[in-house]
Amino acid sequence: MGYVTRIVIIGGGPGGYEAALVAAQLGAEVTVVDCDGLGGASVLTDCVPSKTLIATAEVMTTFDSSYEELGIIVADDTPPLEQAARVVGVDLGKVNRRVKRLALAQSHDITAAVTRAGARVLRGRGRLEGMQSLDGSRKVVVTAAGGTPSGGGTEEILTADAVLLATGGHPRELPDAQPDGERILNWTQVYDLTELPDELIVVGSGVTGAEFAGAYQALGSKVTLVSSRDRVLPGEDPDAAAVLEDVFRRRGMNVMARSRAQSAKRVGDRVEVTLADGRVITGSHCLMAVGAIPNSEGLGLEEAGVKVRESGHIWTDKVSRTTAPGVYAAGDVTGVFALASVAAMQGRIAMYHFLGDAVAPLNLKTVSSNVFTDPEIATVGYTQADVDGGKIDARVVKLPLLRNPRAKMQGIRDGFVKIFCRPGTGIVVGGVVVAPRASELIHPISIAVDNNLTVEQIANAFTVYPSLSGSIAEVARQLHTRKTAGEV
């Protein structure tokens, strides 16, 4: 019997479990060390739960904003003086029970898949023990979760030919705004709410803050979004962010720009948020969405020779190697791109690289991402900021969805399709879609970016009529026929 390569993966999120599947498929002996349940934060407290909550909010938004225009009549016995009253409500306790149930089901499915592939799953916390041995192997110490014996004791020492660190991150907290899980919350605690917050203050207007602010507004909360920047979603396409902010305000959200939160405290059954300029705003609940901290503490990184950035993120190259031989890292702990899809790709690349399979380095310019607001904002490739900053020379055309026949039929008023292409060749280098289900519509543009397709090729492909994807072909046609950059 030949030698079997031993892989130890610390962390069972997308970076970890996808790596485990690949390594097991390639014949390695794989052990996944995880303390919370496979799927990690992405499945248990982040992506899956938040997008499940947002799915309910999406139905509410669609109903509220479109049913009258589409001619739908709702039977209602509200007295005439109160005829404008909301006729649809939400049972947040029931919604959150469904959220947790689906998250656990997804985690169990992932565990079953990893186990079926032949990997061993150890419940506990892992850390690197010292430098690489003379034979090139590494030691990983596993402390059993909750003090439960693992392998006959509270600690187990594993020997690995390669180790993948995929430990993720956790919510950043302000010193004077500590979550209590009841009135002041981080994004992992909102699923314990049994009743809808009457007045929710969301601190932070990045992706997480914008998604939750939009969702709770749709569910029926009165939402105040506190943004320290000039606009919501400062890291996204400025045209897309402007559309979303306009939608938020139109739906009744109080968006406070250039307002930095300094503290949050409970006063009875209320929360007071004090801003840096001295203003105080109050609400029934406060959600802190001010970024994330990498889980790089307690992993034995320094002793093992793993370089850590000032931010606490683990340094990696484009094939997921750290500075320590035989140690790789993937996911949010690396700070490369806080997306489950990127974490999974980093984990797979690490295993392909170490196990000698064909591998292409991580290329962030082909990553597609989505903000799950309503409308959604999907992007891929080079951005408007890249074009405006001279990073790439590209032509741009933007087409509002208002002109799309399918959008008219569905009562969609907000959104657009924007494509960037190279001026000489017409090769597609990026795109933005703002629309319901933009996460689905971005895929043809992603394929174009990944395969260096031209706007002519996109324009000449058949689209269904009527369809929202028809706008992608229309933008490509305009880019193909126009000789100068422009906006439509």
C-alpha cells in the first residue's frame, strides 16, 4: 500500500469544506477540525440565514410596491378612514425559526457530503504546534469542543503533510456599543428576535448594513440607516448605490449620511445611539454592522512561521500559500475577498496546488458578487472606479431597465445594466446589473469576462423576448456599434 497524503483543515466554512471535498477526491487522508458545525459562519450565521430572511422581505416588497399597479385586489375589511393601512404583516418568530431550520439543514447536508467523500470531521478547535518537522510534516493540536473528549482525551495531536487554515471572521464591535443580544445586536444575533423591531437603527452602510436595513424596512420596521460615508454602499458602483439609496428613501427609510456612530446604550426598553457630532437618535433596537475581524488568534501562527498582516489577516499568495511551508489559508481569515465563493475557490486552489493537480492562480477580476438588497446589485470584473481612476481604458454603456418590456410588465421601475469593454477589441472586462434577481442576471456577463468574449459575441447571441436578459444584449449592441464611450 502506497503513502497517503495527510491533510488537516482547521475550519469548516466554504473554504474548509470545499477543500476537504477536493482533497478527498484526489485521494488524500482528510481531517476537518471545526467547532460550530460544517458550513461555518456562511451557513450558520451569515449568508444562508440572512438571504433566507431577505427572501421573505423580498416577497413583502414585491407585494407592497407592485400589487396595485399589476391590478391585484386584496380582500380587506379595514375601515375607510384606515384604508391605506398595511394589509400584509410578518411573524418574525416564525420567519427566524425557518431561518435557523434551513441553516442547520444545510450544515447537516454539508457534513454528510464531506463524510461521504471519506473525510473525518473532528469537533473542536485546532492550532498549529511549532515549526515544520524535518520530514516536512506539521503538528496540529485539537482541543475538543466544550471539553468533550476527542479521541480518548481533551486534546488530540494530528500529523499533517499540509494544513489549511479556514477559520473565518467574527463581527467587529465598537468599545462603547457592545451587543447584548436583546436590544443591541450584531448580525449573528438577529435570528433570536421573536418580534419585529418597531424602530431599528442600523449602524454601518456597507453590504451587511444595507442588506439588513432593506430587509427590515420591507418586513415592516421603521429603519434608520447610519452611514459614516457620503452614501450607502461606498465600495460599490456609484450609479448602483445611488439607485438603492433613492429606493431606500422612497420607501420611508431614514438614511443618515456622514454620520459616524460613537456609542450605543440601552435606556429601559429603548436604545440611544450617540453620533460623533453629539446628536442622539433613539430606537427600539440597534444592529451593529461595522465590519468583521479575522479569527487568527490562538492558531499558533507566529510560532509556525505564518505571517499576519497588521489587520490580523493571514498573508497568502495567489495559490493560497502562507509564508510557512505546508500551510495554506482560505476565506475571510485571509482578507482577500469576503465572499463564500472566493473562500471556496481559495480552498480548492490550495488542495489542487499541494496535491499536484493542474491549478490556475486566483484571479479576482473574474469574481462575481452580489448585494442582496431590493433591487439587488451584481458586479463582475473591472469597476467604474477602475475606469474613472485610469486603471483600465474602457468604454461604458448603461441602459435603464425602464426601457425593458419585461420590466414594464412586472412593474419594475428601478435598475439598469452597465457593461465595460475594451475600446479596440470590444472584449468585455466588467459589468453591473441592478435589478430583481441581479444575482442570476450577472452570469452571462461573468462568462464573457472569464472567457474574454466580445460585445459583438454577446450581441449576436439569441435572447428570449421579452426578458430582462434582453437588456444585456441591447447594451452589448450599443457598445458594438458606438465608436465613443457613452451612456444611454
